[in-house]
Amino acid sequence: MSSESLSAAAIVLAAGMGTRMKSDLPKVLHPILGRPMVGHVVAGAAELGLSPVVVVVGPDMEPVKAAVSPHPTVEQTDRLGTAHAVLHARAPLEGVAQGTVLILYGDTPLITAETVRRMVQTREASGAGVVVLGFRPDEPGAYGRLVTDEQGLQAIVEAKEATADQLAIDLCNSGVMAVDGAALFGWLDQVDNANAKGEYYLTDIVALARADGRQCLVVEGDEEELIGVNSRVELAQAEYIAQQRKRTEAMVNGATLIDPETVYFSHDTVLGRDVTVGPFTVFGPGVSVADGVQIKGFCHFENCSIGADATVGPYARLRPGAVIHEDAHIGNFVEIKKATVERGAKVNHLTYIGDARVGEKANIGAGTITCNYDGFGKYHTDIGAGAFIGSNSSLVAPVSVGDGAIVGAGSVVTKDVAADALAVTRSPQKAVDGWAGRFRETKQAEKAAKGKV
Ligand code: UD1
Ligand code: CA
């Protein structure tokens, strides 16, 4: 989003429960790119400088209020139509909204900043009463039709009330509008519900503005950004479009995605330049990756950071609180949680590191486990710089291994190890000369006696 701030307010309609989602969760809380749909709309509006952003919610929608906080919400108890919904925002906008009021929808999360900006700028440059975002869908179906004349937009006719000629119009109403804030509520007061659905139609304000001698205009947008989510199928379609945008953005900003369609992003993923991402990698929320990082395929990340020039994967899982410093190597089947792996350290194979620090250039052998949990509490493991942990060791926290210390392979470390010391806890090796040969001879003789050599 660009930095230039707009002086406009926004109303986001989000009162519908969304019965076709077949969900206990209000529709607008279903996530796209790991963030509730309504969160995209509200954050997008706020980033453009729209203020206030007032969200109209339905009854019993505390979780929606929490999701959009600190933006103000108003509750629409009976859903009597889109005009009725917008009227609920009158009190919070009274006195603060000058200029343009933008009307957006909590279930239309893909609208771009560029389009919103174009709507506000068109209204301000023209002084129009209402600017409507139109689009030309493949199937106009039940969408309201935009009836235009030489002065611009004359009226919006809902499909249920449209004549055959009007139904033939392919320019449709997305629902999104930029309205003169000084006139909006006056027009809404005049809207009645004498129509096919018995609802108060927001779309009626176009004809009312024209009757007031005000010009109304249409700005056209892409069908793709105006997709409304009413079902899980549409949710998946919206997710797909949003993922494609993030993939393109990552590549435009200098990351290589070897097979883009298999890489999944969150709304807040940050990738540096010259990052390479292998196939089948999932970025959960809160992940940042610095310049030059190599992510081999099949990795899963969440709330973690990866420092410059580190290599990660394939098949690595970085869980919340994993902080990987530069030049570190995290290899296959390694899980890291709430732990810092300092510069140049190597954790290359089959390892769990949780609640820990791995010091600079330490080497963690294959199969090392930090035993951080005793069924009740979590405990910390500290591994010093340059320490070497032999393969298949268990470090039973709380415990520390000093700088430069070596832990012998297969050890179970329960006491702190001093810097530069060797700790080995396995039992001493025994040797019995000739035992294996004798064992083989006995067994072969037994087999021969049973007739199967
Ligand atoms: C509306 C438009 C139609 C447009 C279409 C685009 C009107 C009268 N019609 O029709 O021209 O083509 O959107 O999708 O506006 N909502 C509330 N409270 C209400 C009613 C609706 O919050 O009382 C919210 C809904 O949750 C939904 C949005 O407003 O997100 C649109 O309402 P909906 O009933 O779906 O309008 P449509 O009939 O689709
Ligand atoms: Ca609708």
C-alpha cells in the first residue's frame, strides 16, 4: 500500500452470519492467508488512512468485535437491508466524517488498495454524490445492474426488480461505494422498503442523489478482487487468488520460488532478497526470512525468524519462537521451538531443540533431543558456543553445556557440563573375543539339524 493517506472514513458491513458456510464461526472470521476476512478489509482501509473504520456487526458477534479492535463497531440487531446496516454507523461518524465515506464488506476481502484509492480520488476530483464500484462478471445473475446515462450513473436496479432490458446490462454493482459523507445519512433516511425483498436497499441512494441534482459515477474493478465469500468453496477460491498474489509479490521482490503454486504464505510473511524457497513450503503467521536464505523444500514455519544466508530444510519445522541467526544450518527432520540457534551453528539431522539456546558454531549431532518437558513445566537448555553434541544424545533440562564442551554420542546429560569438558554418560563398552563367531556356529548347527541350511 502506498504511503499517501486519504481523508475519508469507512463503514464495513459484517452483520451476516453466513449460513452457507455451515459454521459456528461468523463468516467474516474465516481466514484468508491466516487472517480473518474482515481483518483484511479493516487493515487495508486503515493502511490507506481511512478513519474512522466503523464495522457493522450482527448480534452475538463478540469475536468479530475483538478481531477488528480497536476499530469501533455498531450492532445491527435486525438485518433489514444494506441501507439499514449503513445507517447504524451514523452515530460513530457524526461530526468526524467529512469528505468521503467508503462502504466496504467484511466478506469481500480481496479488494485492492489501488481500487479503494481510485474510488476516493474519483469522488473527490468530481465532487460526485456517489461513486459505485462496478464490474462485469461472467454471470451477472442476481447482482444489481448499473443503469447509466450521459451524466454517469442514473440508478442501481436490483435483479429482482429489473426489467428484461435492465437485466441485459452486463455492468454490475459490487456493493462498494464512495459517498459524499455530508449527504449520505440524509439519503439513507429517505430509503424505504417498498420492493421485492421488503429490504432497505443501499443501492437506492443513487437515484436519491440524482434527484438531489448530484452526479453519480461508476469506477470499474476486476471481478477477481470483488469475489464475495458465501461458502467454503468460495473461501477456497479467495484463498487461491490471495496466495497467487503473495507468490507474485515474493518473486517481484526478489525471491526465487522454484514451484510457486506449492508455496503457501500468510498475510504477514516477510522474505528478503535472494531467498530461494523450495517446493511445498508453508509459511504460517509471523515469519520473517532475511536475505540470501536457502529454504529447501517441504518445510513448515510459524512465528519464527531466519537470519541472512542460513539454510533450512528440507523437511524442517520451525515453531513459534524459533530464532535462527545468520549462516546457521537447520537440516532435515529437525524441529525447533522457542529456541535461538546462533550464527553458524549446525543442527542438521533428526533433532528436537525446544526452550534452548544453541551457541555460535555449535554442532548438534543427529538425533539430539532437548528434553524440555517433564509433564508439568518447561525447562531451558543452554548450549555454549562451539560445543559439540554427539549423536543420539538427550539433554535433560534444565541443563547447560559450556562453550567448547563435547558430549559423547548416546549420552543422557542431566548435569551441567563445564566449558571445554567432555561428558559421556553411556556405559563402558565390553569386548568378548570370538563371541560372534561362536554364536554363528551354534546357530548354523541348530538350523542344519532342522534340515534348512
Ligand atoms: C447487494 C446489492 C447488490 C450487489 C450485491 C453485490 C443491495 C440492496 N444490493 O445485494 O446490488 O450486486 O450486494 O454482492 O445492497 N448486510 C448487513 N446487514 C443487512 C444486510 C446486508 O450487514 O441488513 C451485509 C451482508 O452481510 C453482506 C452485504 O451486506 O455482506 C451484502 O448484503 P446481501 O444481502 O448479500 O446483498 P445482496 O442481495 O447480495
Ligand atoms: Ca450477497
